[in-house]
Amino acid sequence: MKKNPDKDSLINFLSKISLFKKADKTVLSHLADKIVFTTYSANETIINKGDVGNTMYLIFSGQSKVHDGEHQVAILKEGDFF
């Protein structure tokens, strides 16, 4: 089982994401406190088109393929979000 990163590492990670680049450290610290880590297996579905969204996903490591039906439309990597 992988150990989750410490808070300073999370703040550093968040500061590099385009959406949060201008946020001050206090805001990033609050966001870091809210992060829940989830690990997905290869080829495991995270969400499906049409699902109601109530969560923001950040790619901390690895990558995720985005499909529309049988067509791959993107590959998300570290620092990407949806």
C-alpha cells in the first residue's frame, strides 16, 4: 500500500496545477486538508459520461484515459484534473 504524501507535498503539488497557481498558501493548505486519496487499477472506470458530478479529481501520479464510447479522446497525466 502506497503512503499518501505529506501536507507540504500536497500544497506544492496544488500550487503547480493551473487552476490553483494564483491561490495563496492558506487556500492551498485548506484544499490539501480536503484531499481524499483514491487509487484506481488499470482499466478501472472512474466515472461514466452522464454521471452527476460532485467530486473534483486530480491526477497525482499515473495517467487516465478519457473515452467517449469506443473512442479515446484524451490522456490525463499528473497535474491534470476533471
